[in-house]
Amino acid sequence: MKKIILSLFILLMGLVVTSCTITNDEGVKEELSIIMPSGTPALGLAEYAVGNEDVKAEVVAGSDPLVAAFTSVSHDVIVAPVNLGAKMYQVNQEYVLFKTFVWGNLYLASKSPLNSFKDLDGKTVVAFGKNSTPDIVMQALLKHHSDINVTVEYVSDVAEANTLLAGGKAEIVVTAEPAISKLKSKLNLSIIDLQDEWAKMTGNESYPQAGIFVKKSITKHKFIKDQLEEMKNAIINANANPSVCAEKAVSLHSSFATLGKEVLVAAIPNCHYQILESDKEAVNYYLQMMMDLGFSKQMGGSLPVDEFYY
């Protein structure tokens, strides 16, 4: 019996050691686990994630894996839409917002002339991401331009929207970087920058789209603080040296390899990567607008408390 108990104890200790990613006081190797959505967020952090022995990075498609990560507290860092992080904070208060770093990557695109929102009057716009950031931004802008009549039809993702546009089955689409840069390399497109439209409407430079959420219980750990600084530096460097960022991204995920380095270099300046000293005011403004538009369910129903911010 003692041998059995001892064996179980050794097994359990082994599981604890193998699942630990931060503690190093007992000689355990420090390692940060991060999950991030493909597209603009993962692209901006490619230089941080690729070749970093201190990081175990996971790139996923869609929001379901992110919700699962928030719920199970499975990762040290979760990169996610800001409104999703605010919503999940209402559930378990396990992750706090370190920094918003994607400040809008959305565009209207058409093969026909498109100069302003007035050109949408009487038209059908194909959008993706119903009840998520692309839909929220578009609905806010359409409410602002209440003098025009626009029908919005939804598809599953940005790839489908772009395919419909390329194939002539959609006249106008809501699209996003970096995918739209691939299409622009093949087609002559008219583009409306939705970040510029947002700025005209609100007086704010843009909207907080995606951020870095860190597990609250480890925020004071020096290793984590150092890693968060490295993330900030990688995001800043993405703007300064897009070629380096693009090259790393091609190694990070197959979706970036498919787009190719040249397309990614062209896309990065249009992804609007930025690190602000404080993004609380902009985040609260955006979340309040979501509530005003009827998207309360998508952001947790109330503005986050101060403790939500790192």
C-alpha cells in the first residue's frame, strides 16, 4: 500500500511539474503560454512568438477557442477582441487587460467606385462577423449615416466575403487586413477605411479591437512583466520593420505562409498597431457604444471595473 501511495505521489508531482509554466524557484523552466487568433493579432505578435524559447504560442481560428481559454484559465496570456475579454471578466475575473494593440483593421471594398458612405445608399453590403467587431463597427457607422438605406447580409468569415467580391457575387464587402491586401494585389479596388470613418464620427482616432489579456494571478511575476514588455516591443517593431514581422509570421502559421511575405508587408501599416499609455477611456467609450447599439450581451452588460485594467 505504501508503494502504491508513493507511486501516486510521484505521478502527481510529475503532472504538477509538467503543467507549471511560471515557477522557477524549484528549478522549473519558465515558459509563457499564449493563445491568439489568426489574422491581425497573431501577425502583430509574430516577432515575439517565433523563435522565443520562453513562449509556447498557439494560433487559433474563431472565438470559440478563446472563450474556452478564458473559461478554463488554460493560458497565461490570451489575445482576444477587447469586448470578449470584458465579457469574460464578468464571468470569472481571471484575466486583466494589459494593452489594446489592434486599433482597427476593417475596410469597405468594391470593384465599383466607392468614395463615401453615401455611395452605399440603396446597396447591399456583404459583411462577416455578425455580432462581433466588424458588425458592431459597421452598425455604428450606419446609424450615424441614418440618411442612407443599406441592406447588410452576413457570411461566415472574411475569406468568404473576399471570394464573393472577387467572383462578382458581391458588389461591396466589409473586409479586413491582412486578407484584403492579397485581393488588392490582384484586383483594382475602391477602399473606404472604416477607421477613418470612425474617427470622423467619434472624434477618437479609432476603436479598441484586440488586446492582450494576462492571468491576474501572475501579473507581479518578474518573468511575466519582462515577457509583456517584449510583446510591446514586438508590436512597436512591427510598424518600424514590417519586413521582419512578415518573415516571422510566415513561420508562425500556415495562413500567413499562404498570403506570403510581400502581402503581409503591405498589410501591416493598415493593421493599425499601436500601444497607448492608457486605453481605458477608449475602451469604455467603445463598450458604452456597444451597449447603446444593443450589443450588451457581447460585452458583458456593463462597463468593466477599474480592476479589469492591468
